[in-house]
Amino acid sequence: MGLIAVAISAAGLFPVVHARAHDAIDGADQLVVVTTTTWNSVSGRLQRFERHGSGDGWKAIGQPFPIVVGKTGLAWGDGLITNERLGAEAGDPIKHEGDGKAPAGVFALGTAFGYEPKPLVGSRMSYVHLTPSVECVDDTKSQYYNRIVDRQNVNAPDWSSSEHMLRDDELYHWGVYVDHNANPVKPGGGSCIFLHVWRGAGQGTVGCTAMPMEDIQQLITWFDPKKSPLLVQMPRGQYDKLRKHLKLPELATTE
């Protein structure tokens, strides 16, 4: 099991996850690996992996399935392992607010959300029922930046921009919070990053990773908090360079 501690903010609905960088992969027994062809690719694929302890080998779970990332591709984000350790090079894109890119790196997962009053049957994740007052703050000047909050519980909302989580479409019917730019939160470093339902194949997001409804449901019911699930997300070339160093699973040769 990973050395991951959870602390809940007084205002935020979602836990803030902390982990020592060198324990991030060693402490995880479930991985979601997302790869794209290049930094600018919108479409990619997702493969699940699981193992029984750090001494065991990774086993692929199910078949890979298609996903989309940001409408302008990927950029190195702020996760459990520094970009330097991940081999970021001069000229590589770096994630920032409003760039339309999904973050690349290694990120903790731990809280699901959705439109339904109760979580999916079989889910073991903590769950937030989205109501009209639940918002994700993307105002870089707010003390609640990159936090999901219930406006009704905030005495003096200080933001001028936020995303209302209960949408008129199905995109957030089910989703999972990605712990990006969270420890500490850096203003302008990117906010409100999720796994969620897609609009359709080839249709990129504003910075999230999206997939068909049945696939996000499958992920949510598969995730086991006791196995410290992680998202590993980056272009395939960067993944292949890092695989042995970080003891990541080998992927199929075809993208």
C-alpha cells in the first residue's frame, strides 16, 4: 500500500492527497495509463493495470479503450513526481490555466462525483453528489483556486470564475477528480482536471481526459482506494523512455 495521507479542506469537498514522490509508483497497485501519439494529439488510449504488491509484476486488466485529452493535447503538469525526474526537456509544453491541454505526469486519484444521489453500485471510492451549488473554482486570484466547493458552505465567495459541476449535458454524469496542481496549489498552474464522459471520439476537452460513459463507469467500480490508484499520462515516446526507470508496465507495441 502507498504512503498516502488524506486531509480534507474545511471548504473543499474533495480530499487533498499527499504522497512522497519516490513512493508514488512503488506504493500503487492500480494504474491507469493514458498515452497519446504526440504532445499535440487529442486522441489516445487508456489501459488499466493491477498487481499484488510492489514485488509483483503488472497485469493488464481488460482491453485498452479510446480516450480524448485536451483540445490542444498534453503538457507537463504538477503531480506526484517532478517534471525534472520525468525527463522534461527545454521546449516541452508546461501546463497552465486556459491552455486547453491535459496534464502529463503521475497523479493520484481518489474521489468520484456524479449527478446521481448515490455512487455507482460496487464503487469503493469516496463520492460527491453534484448539486446546483457545487462549483470548481478556476479564478487564479481566489483562495479556493483549483478546489471543488459548495457555494452554500462558503461565507464569502471570492471568485469571479468557476465551473458549475451539475451540467445540462452528460459530461459529468460520472467522473473522477485528478489530483493535479494540488500540493501546493500554484495560481495559474491549471485547475479542475477530471476523468469524465466524452462528447465523442476526436472531440478534445478543455484539459480533462474523457471517454465513453461505460468506460468511466467501469473505472469507477474498478478503483480500490486501498490500492492507491494512479493516473500515468503522457505521450507514448515519453512513456517508453521512463518505463524501466519508474518500473511501469510495458504497453502493447501498437498505439
